[in-house]
Amino acid sequence: MLATLADIAVIVLPVFGMVGVGFLSAKAGLVSDRASDGLAEFVFSLAVPVLIFKTLSESQLPQAQPWGYWISYFTGAFLVFGLAMAYARRVLGRGHLEAVILGFTAGQANTVFVGVPLILKAYGEEGAVPLFLLIAVHLPVMMVAATVMAEGQAGLSRAMLMRLAKALAFNPVLLGIYLGGIARLTGIQAGGVPKQLVDMLAAAATPCALIALGLSLKRYGIRGGIAPASVLSVLKLVVHPLVVLLLTFVFPMPPVWAGVAVLFAAMPCGINGYLLAQRYGVAVGTASSAVSLSTGLAVFTIAFWLYVVGVG
């Protein structure tokens, strides 16, 4: 038992320790907001896509679609999405648009800045393929669902659909997935100097992502709406992974795949919830607070879920 807890601490504490380094650096004024934006853009647009490309191009992809894996994860995601919307409408008395924003915040996981570093540290290369395959589907499904629900009452315009399709088609993370999959299927492998460049950029992804997250937490912080943010955090950190865990027994899959699905669901609320709130100009404070609060609480809840799925 003590050995297991120590092993889990070795996984969790360095990851969130790096987040703390970023937060304290911003708090002390060592890193400006402009530098924070630049580092986040580097992580999202270059380092993580290259890491995904490298991993998928060098890994063995599954021969068949893991439908039980998809069903387990997205059933949990849309359940908490719906519960958060119901809470916003019936308890808080908010309108449809704000309910969608809060639902999306509860259902959207922080995949790039927390999920990738933590799950790769927990499972290593064995967890990379299920992780990146889920990322490939997670972002488009959740973003399309949120956008359609947010704008559906006013009618879906062709221009809106074109903007959404363009945003997804040229999303850097998804481009890394597309190119990595193509490279794997065609047998193309980087070698020599190009491989060294890819390896160096991929190695920068994890530390830079964690530092960037810490910087962003200082910048966005908790802006009120603690009670709603707490409810969203519980839905994301507890209810979502619990539902996924139960469904992994209904839909049998390899233990690593089941563990990745549960841990992916256990990630804190993603920054996209805050960005979508800013785009529509509603629930900005609640979304920001949910991202920050769930990230802080995730230090403890992720350690719990690591224990539950048997990592360490």
C-alpha cells in the first residue's frame, strides 16, 4: 500500500509541481503575460503536434476501431455535459446559451496541458496510442456539439459551419494526428537530422505544456461563481471518470486502454470552456473559476483515480 502511494506520488507530484513552477513564476513577475501567450502557442501549435506525430508514426495502430473505448468515454462526457446544463437551467436559472457553456466546461477535458504529460508519465509508450486516438476524436466531437447547441436556436448558418470546419481542419493538434496516422500507414519514418529535430521538439512538449498551464492559471484565476465552479469540478473530476470506469466493465478492452479512458475523463476542465465563454460573452467568470479550481483539486482526485486503475 505504501509502495503504491509512493509510486503514484512519483507520477502526480512532478507533473503538478511543474504547473506550480509556472504559477509561481508568473506570480513573482518572472514571466510576462506576453511570454505566457507565446509559450502556450508554442505548445499547442508546434511541440504537442510534433509529439503526437512522432508517437503515432512510430506506434502500432489498432486493426479495428475500439468502439467500446469510444462509447465508454463519450457516454460519460455527454452525461456530465447534460447534468451541468440541467443544473444551470433548473438550479441557477440561467438561459440556454449559458447552460451550454457550463455543460461544455464540465465535459471538456484539459487534454493538451495536463492529459498528455500525465497519462504518458503513467503509462509510457503503451498508453500513447489510446491517448492520442481519443484526443483525435474528443476535440471535434465536443467542439461541434457545443457550437451546434449554442447556435442552434438561432439557426445554423452556412458561414458558421464553414468556420467550424476550417477551425477543425487546421487545428494544429489534429494536424499532428492526421500526419502521424498517414506516416504510420505509409511506413514513412523520419531519420537522421529530421528525426533529431522531431525528437527535440517532442521532448519539449511535456515541460513546456505544464509551465504554460501554471502561467495561465495565474492569469485567469478564480473570478467568482465558486459554487457553480465547484459543481462543475465535481462533475468533471468525479462523476465523469466514475461513469467511464463502470462502462469499461460493460465494454471489455485492454487494461491500459481502460486506464487511459478513465484518466482522460479525470482530467480537469479544459481551457476551451473558458475560451468559448469569452467568445459568446457569457459565464466567463464561472468557466475561468471551474478551470482553475478543477486543476487545483485534480492533484488529489487524479492520485485517487491512478490508484483505482492500478497505476503504480
